[in-house]
Amino acid sequence: MLRFTVVLSVFMLTSVPAMGQTLATEDEVLKNIWKEAMESSELELLAHELFDQIGPRLTGTPQSLKAHEWAVKKYESWNIKARNEQWGKWLGWERGVTHIDLLEPRLRTLEGTVLAWSPGTKSEGITATFIILADVADSAAFQAWLPDVKGKFVLMSMPQITGRTRDDWKKYGLEDTTKRIWAEQDSLSKKWRGLPKKYGYTKRGALAKAVESAGAAALITSRWSNAWGTNKIFSAYTKSVPTVDLSMEDYGLLFRLVEHGADPVVRIVSGSKFTGESPALNTIAEIKGEEKSGEYVMLSAHFDSWDGASGATDNGSGTILMMEALRILRKVYPNPKRTIIVGHWGAEEQGLNGSRAYVEDHPEVVEKLQALFNQDNGTGRVVRMSGSGFLSAGAFLGRWLSRIPDEVTRHIKMTYPGTPAGGGSDHASFLAAGAPAFGIGALGWDYGRYTWHSNRDTYDKLVFDDIRNNVVLAASLVYLASEDPEFMPRDKRILPIDEKTGEPKKWPEPVEPNRAGRLEEKESGN
């Protein structure tokens, strides 16, 4: 027997089940959502097909296009109408095999990869020695040093003082030693972060471009995540030479060899290449409403990912959550009152571009949107929601949550009326247009350190029981929002005071999507 909980609409942080009481009756659709999600789940199969077989979905790559095509076919297999909408174009890029070998003073294959949109190498690769990014007094001294990089691999990142995590030091280290080590680490980090500005480069990537222009053979980075074996994998700023990210351990090895005059020699081979113009897509799935087909309830998650791993928790978990929710709704609630849409957004990682384009291209949906629920922060069970700054959201969300099984809602903390997100994930695109959109925030599972934008964001990090919980939540919210006889008002709260100006903060405004990403860059690298 499922337990159901009533949630009072309050304008404070409150725990859902703490406000509840048991209902005497049960809703058959909600019971069937639970039953289908728990007994006939397709989450593991979806995850295998998307993450193991297709892999990461970096915008502009063949895997991205393959994933969009796969999603449409999967929806069609469930008798759900779906389509790919092109909203722009992007610089096409295809990752090739990367191989990095230390040749001198000893042989070792190094752990690393080229960054996204990095140029590759010729088939024989590049073999060179190293130089460390200069630590000089000012911009003039830096310009005098720059010619020294010609023909060399440049170590562009700080070396880590320790490869053990802060948790490890806290658990095992002596207190005084631990404090000293991390004070030194923080001081070194602050120093390296300040180098671009010290040398006169204020724009993102400007320092990397200057080193490339001076004739470097490649740029070598290491963005450690303070987690065992984990690095952040983002994009390259170079246009003609590779940018390679190495594991913290191997980067430190090279740094020490250079510091001690051992003159290491490394060969880098990368088959990555630019492929011209590629379509930028959103995948849109829809179940047409009957009574109020011109009003909408939406689920959304971004489809793209970085490509250091498989993009499983960022945001593959949100993707399969929304797909599974719509599959279940099609089966147990085939004739909704309002039209149900799921949006799988492209190029979120480059600035919410797919969702911003959808908002711009579909004003009819934005105008008549009852509610949108977006998930984009890992594999965990949903534990928080906010009214996003809408004064009426508490009454509506509270009413809907009160009817969802307590097994699902008991962990959720609600904040009413909350504040609107100005960025971060795709519901912000809808909030900027004044539409009620809500992020459903997940339990962390060390997401920020281990899987967010990292080389460890893989299938094995998924927590399927938590995702099943979220499927029930999302499908139930959509069903209840669709059936609600009222349309959610859009009255906004007065936002808190901005400490910098002394005035109330302003509601976020729409931002133009980038519909031609990176195409101004030189296509090179072969």
C-alpha cells in the first residue's frame, strides 16, 4: 500500500512529509505510474543504449547527432510523436584516438586526452620537450619570455602539492600538517589563477591563444577535481595546435622532471579533426492534450554533454528520467487534458542555447505553459524544489505534491516563493520569459567532484533506484499539472535587495541564443 501525503503551501523552507496526513483514497493514475516505474522500468536499457553504445554528446559531434536520432526512434517505438528541431548550427568536431607517451627519461604511457574542439596532430604525432609557463614579474617580462615556447610543449596548469584529497587528509593527516599542506595548496592555486591578469590577458582563453601564437607545439593542462583519478574536461582555446589535459599524477610527474632538469620528451598522437558545419538540434516529444490542447506541461533536460567520459550524470540521468516519465505517461495517461511536451535541449553546456532558442521560437508554448520541470544536477533522488519566485507556485506545487506517494516526496525540502534562476540550467530560459519553470534538485552523490564535467561521468555512477524515484515524481507532477482545473498565475515576488546596489534584484531577462557556435574559428588540425 502506498502512502500519500498532504503538503501545506507555505512561504518558508519546509519538509513535505512533516506537513502531511494520510489520504483515505488513492488515485489510479498515480498508482499505475508507481507500478510501471517500479516493476517495468526501462531505465537500465536506456542508459546502456545511450551511454555505453552512443556515449558522450558534445555539440557538433557525430555522437550528438546519433543520440538525437536515437531518441526520436525510441519515442516512436513507444507510440509517442517526436521530432528533431534544428535551431542553429555548430562547428563540427570528431574525437579521434589520443595516445600520449613519455619517451625520455623512461617509457610510460600517460593518462590524458585532448580537450573538446582541440585540433589534432598529423598521423606521426608531435614529439617535443617541455617548458613551464613563466612566473615573471609583469606583462613586459612575459612578452620577453614568450619566444622561448617555440617548438615546445607548455605546461599551463599549477602542479598539485598533494594528490590526496582533502577528505583523505582530514581522515588521516596530523592537524598541523593538514592545515599547512592545504594553506600552501590554496596559496599556489591563487597565484596560478592570477597569472593571466598579471600578464595582461583578461579574456577567457587569451593567455592560451598567446602561447599558441608564439609557436608552442601543444598546450598541456591538468584540471584536477580534488577527487581520486578525476579531472574536469572542458574545451580547448587553441586553433592550430592540440590542447591536452593530463591526469593530475602524470602532469605532476612531467612538472617535476622539468623542474629538476631531466628534460622529458613526450610524443602526442591525436586523430581529432574538425568536420565543418553541423546542425544544432533539440529533440521534442509530445502527447497531445484533449480538453486544453493549447495549454502545456513540460519536462526537460539537456541532451548534450562534455565528452571526457559518457555524460551519464550530466545530464544523461536527467535525459533518461524524462524519457521514462513520458513513456509511462503514454501508457497510463494516454489522453491528457493539457498537451505534454518533453524537451531535450542541445548546447546547454555552451550557454543554454537550445532551450533559449526554443523559448524564442515557440512563444505560443511559453505563453500557455502551465509548468515546466527540469532536472540537471546528477543521478540522486530529488531533495529540493523552489517556487522560482512565483507567488502562486506554493499553492499549486503544494497541491500536486500532496497527492504523490510519500515514498517519493518525503525527502523533498520546498522553498516558497524562492527566487528565479538566472542561469545554470535550462529552466532559467523559461523563467526569463516569465513562464513558471522549476528545477528539481537532486541529492549530491559527490556530483561536483566526481562526475560533473569529468572523465569519470560513466554508466557505473548512476543510482537507478534514485532515478526511478524521480521518474515517479516527474510523471506524477506532469499528470497532476495537466489535470488541474486552474492555470498557474504568473505573479512575481519582489526580489531581495542586491547588496551592491541597495535596490531589489531584477527578474532575469531573455538572452539571445548562440545559433552559430564556434563557426568563426579556423577549422584546422586534420
